Amino acid sequence: MGIIFDTKATHYDAVNPEVINAIDEFFESLLLTQSDKTTNLKEVKLANLMKYADMNNRWSYKGSLTTPPCSKTVYFNVMR
């Protein structure tokens, strides 16, 4: 799963502070450091972040894996 974060307010869609907090909690739960390329995860705060995903405003399409065997069995969902 890939998630793109946009925390810049626009003229029509200001960023809710609760959303920014959920994004911060998610990254803090990953326990990432600049000196270490691994992490020891106990819990990832994903559920709180996903409640802000707009599941009703999305695009879907059938595709394929991008690595061999490139099977055409992937169903992509792109959410706003």
C-alpha cells in the first residue's frame, strides 16, 4: 500500500489538525532513525490514519504486477 501525504492547505481544502496528528503518530510509531535502516516494530498506528482516507472518492482499475511474472491479477484503488 502506498499513501501520499499532502499537509499543505489549499484555497478549498484546509488540512485538519487531527489529520496532521494522525500522520505524525503513524511516522512516530515506525521508530525510524537516520542512522539505522531497520526498525523494531511493536505497533504501527495505521488505523487512526486510515479513518481519514476518503474511500468514497477513488479511482479503481485492473493492472499487473510490476515485477516478474507480471501477473495481471492486481486491482488498484487510488484514493483522494
